[in-house]
Amino acid sequence: MENILPDSFVNCLMISLVLSVIVMALLQKFKKLSCVKHCVHIWILNLIFSFLIGIPFSLWFYHSNIKNSLWISLFCFIGAPTIYEALKKQNLLQYHPESLKDDVVEVPIENEIKIPEDDKKE
């Protein structure tokens, strides 16, 4: 595999994979803002976050040079939406636990039925 893909390319892809998860989570938080209304806004935020976070992230944590940091940021820009769409297709992003659904009945503590313990006779 070393002959087909150079080690530096594989390293850039691996770092961008980690960074894509971080950028994807950050984008999900920013999607809830009222100023983000269109897909173009999300695309611009993805571009900004990928390079604004990607370059310092790869320089600081992985000690890469600036050229590799730019490539990592570019791969992150491409990868973050791809990861999001893959998770969305698998319905992992719409998961809600049973305890948060509306059809669950909660019993107030004052209505709780307690079973008395039998005294142990020896």
C-alpha cells in the first residue's frame, strides 16, 4: 500500500477524519441559530470552520507543516458533510431515547406504590 498512497497522504486523511467529526459537531450546534437559514450558510460555515479550526488543530496537535495543514483542512471541508449525510441515512441522528418520547407516562413520586417488607422471624 505504501507504493500506491504515500504515508503523508494517509496521515492527512486520518487527521482530517478526526477533525471532520469535530467540525460536524460544531456545525450541528450552529445550525440551531436563527441566522442560519439556508444550505449556503451551512456551506460557508463549514468552509470557515474547516480552515479556521483545521490549520491550528493540525499544527498544534500533530505538528504538521503549513502545507499539510491546508490539505487536512480541505479534506475536512469535504469530509464533514459526507460523514453527516452517512449518519443521517442510517437514522443515527434522529434517534430519541424512549424516556424522551411523548407517549411515556411519568408517575409522580407521591403516587408510587411501595411494597412493605415482611419482618424476618427467626
